[in-house]
Amino acid sequence: MPYTVMIRSTATIEFDVPDRDGLDYFLEDAARLLPEGYELVDTDRKRFVAIARSTETKAVTVERIEDAYTCAPEGWQALSVRPA
């Protein structure tokens, strides 16, 4: 029975966040400046940067469930497995 494995990239991007007073403003600005198609994964207020990861996913089909653990190429991770 084939299986569909959803995978996503583990690569992250950093983007600058302006220095304003207070953590709440920093997080608000980071969310506002977040590029489309990305999710916020971390912030570094000392360096005034936010770290984001793409929300893009891809489907990979494997024939055996055992292959679901090794089908993601380097730099990608498996998110879910379901029967195809």
C-alpha cells in the first residue's frame, strides 16, 4: 500500500526588526514584517532579528511505511504520513 508523506524545509531565514521600547512592540513588529509564506519560529532581540521558516509543504509518495522515515531529502523533514 502506498503512503503519502508531507515534508517541509528545515531552512530558516532571518530578517531585521526595528529597535523599539518593549518586548511587546518587538514581537508585534516581527509578526508584521514576517514575509508571506513564512511562520515565525524565534526572535533575537539582542541582534534585532527574527527567524522564520517557510510554510510550504510537499507531498512525497512511498511504497512502504518504513520508507517514510528516510524519504525526506537533506534539509527537509517529514511532518505526517497517511495512506495514499
